[in-house]
Amino acid sequence: MEEFAPNIWTVTGPDVDFFGFPYPTRMVVIKLTESEAKGAWIWSPVALSDELASEVEAKAGPVQFLVSPNKIHHIFLKAWADRYPDATVYAPPGLEGRKVAAGINFDSRFGEGEPEPAFAKDIDTVIIKGSYFMEEVEFFHRSSKTAIICDLIQRHEESKMTGVKGWMMKLDGLVGETGSTPRDWRITFWPFGKKDLRKSRDAIFEWEADKLIVAHGSCVQSGI
């Protein structure tokens, strides 16, 4: 676990294959201090080991919440849910009911009409709407002013993007400090979803975040 800011850590996991492209994985651990349930909040879990579980518990406390930010970030979720049966497992839009989520018991969900998350005093949420393919939940750790973004912004390191696959990632704008959203997801907001997308974007801007954690690529520890 690498400390990113007070009460927030990142964990780098193994690369996973995504349609032939090696994707780095990153998990976020937040120690909840303001919410009623004190302990660890886990975002986009990476591969579980006894050593990692022990470190999470030692630094952030008992695991209280397990969060998947979108319907394709689920690979290691079940292992964590099985190890921590008392944790509340949150489903993003579109994941629950898929075959890949079989065996995961979701306790809560993100979406319209759902109760405010039990961790809301520590972490705010915005759902990226407007795509006919996928909605994604973004998060904001209030005390450290850190935005936690999954696939909406990818900033892969140029040194690791080599060969034909690296060239394709660069062509898609997913490499370097500026970063971008994958082209195949971008087009799913067209033509009718742009208004909803702008509303989601504006809600994120209202956070006035100072720091940025992304699932794929380089993070920013100040001045975004």
C-alpha cells in the first residue's frame, strides 16, 4: 500500500488482459473517519493476498465497504467479498445480474432512487450518465480533495506503451499527462447522451478537486 494522502492509499495490482491489451490495475483504500461505519473503504479491488488483507486492516481498519466503479471492474471483487462477508458490497449500474457477477451478493447499489451511500460523509459520488453502453461511478474523498476516476480518464505511461498496441493507445489519446476516454466508449454518448454527460461532468467540476487517482495510468498528487 502506497500512501497517496492522509487516510488514502493506492495498491498496484497485476496487469489484466482487456481484448488483447495489457491493462494495469489499481485499488484505492480509504480510512473512513466521518461516516458512522469506521474502517476501510475499498475501490476496484485488485488480486487478494493474505499480506495485502493484513496491511489493509492494520492501516485502515476493518473492511466496511467494497466498491466496483463500473460493470467491467469486477475481476477480483468476489474474492474480497468472500473474505469479508460482513462488508457492504456496492453494485454499479449494469453489473448486477451479469454472468461475470455470479456468486457476488450485492448489498447496495448506486443509482437513481437508491439511498445515500453509508460512506457519504467521507466520500461523494457522481454517476457518469449518457452512454448506452456503460455508466460509471466516480468518487471524491472530501478531506483530501481527491477525485477517484475509473475508466473515464486514462493516462497510461508513455514508456510502457510500446509496439503496435502502444501506438493504438496513443492514437486513442490514452497515453500521457492529458489522457482521455477510450474512443469506443466516447462514441456511445452520441448522439443523445451528451446532455447527461455534461451534467455529470459539471457535478465533478463542483468538487474542485486538487488530486486525482485514476485506475489506469499516472495519478496527480496536487494541482489538477
